[in-house]
Amino acid sequence: MAKERLKSPRARLFVALDLPDEVRDAVAAWQARALKDPALRPTRPESLHVTLCFLAYHPEKAIPRILEVIGSVKPRPAELRFDPEPSPIPKGRPRLYAIGGRSESVETLEAELSDALEAERFYEPEKRGFWPHVTVARVRSERLPPAPGKRRGKGRPKRVNKPPNRLPKALEQPFGFVRVALYRSNLKPQGAEYVRLGGIDLPSPQGQKR
């Protein structure tokens, strides 16, 4: 039985909040203006999201049960207001830049999902505190001489001489997420490709149009 499990196809999975189209489009427009440093690689618009729980690798046959666990969470509005300044992560020699903020509704939703997925042994909570954020750019790596038997070398992140500009006022307004979704992450040389596998739609905060 153990050998059969080892042979089962496995998928790299995570649970995320999807942005409304208008917010995603506004972030993409800001990226085009603000990410001028050649060391920065903007996140593709279709990959902009807020990760709630990174599940790592699980057998593909577990996906229906994971979707059931996500579906057991009661849909409720989840709202966020971005901080005006993008955050370098880490601060000294950043490997990425993100925009985020604080949100009681998002943090409560994350905690409920975390507990439900952990109870089913699909998720091991991270030791660091949860911070809702959208990764908007990654920093390209310095190239080093390849190690013996390797095609190319990879070093630490390049220096960023022109950090991203602050967000426009329009992106500092609160907004509601449209769904909680389970994603499969397919790792490719040009970057990860995310495929939505399912999820639950979230109601809009009062007064927000969809």
C-alpha cells in the first residue's frame, strides 16, 4: 500500500484569495509604471493573489477532499486595504516586493481555513504570523559560474537600485475579495504557473459593486 501511495501523482497546492478584476487590472497598470529597475521581474496579472495556506505537495487523489474542506467554510465578505508603500522582503537584500495590509476579516478567514486543513493533515501552519499580501515582483538572481555537472549557476538576488514607487490613491481604497480558491502550482523555468482547481465565491462587502 505504501508503494502505491508513493507512485501516486502529486500536486503542489495552495489556497488563496482572488482579487476583483478591477483591482488586479489596477495593480498591473501600476506595475507597468513603477517597476522600472531591470532587476525586477513583475508578477503576471493572472498570478496576483493573496496566499492563505501553502499546502505543499499532496496526492492528486486528495484534491476533492481538500476542496470539500474549503467548501465547509462559511462564505463571508473578506476586505483589505493595501498599505501605500510596497514592502521589500527581506529588507536588506530583497528577493521580492509585495503590497499588503492588515485585515481582521481576512485574518479570521485564514485562521478558520488553517485549522480545518490542519485537522485533515493537509496543512502545517507556518511559525511566522500571517500577513495578507500580494507579491508584485521578484528580484532576478545574479548568475555565477556553473557548478561541476550543472548547466548554469545561481547566486543571491541582484541589487535593486530603483525600488517600486508607492501605490496610487485608487489602490489605497478598501476592496473585497471575490473567492477563496485552491490552486495547483506548476513549476516551470520561466516561473510558476497557477491553475485554479475550484473554490467558493465570497459575497461583496456592503456597498461594493461586482
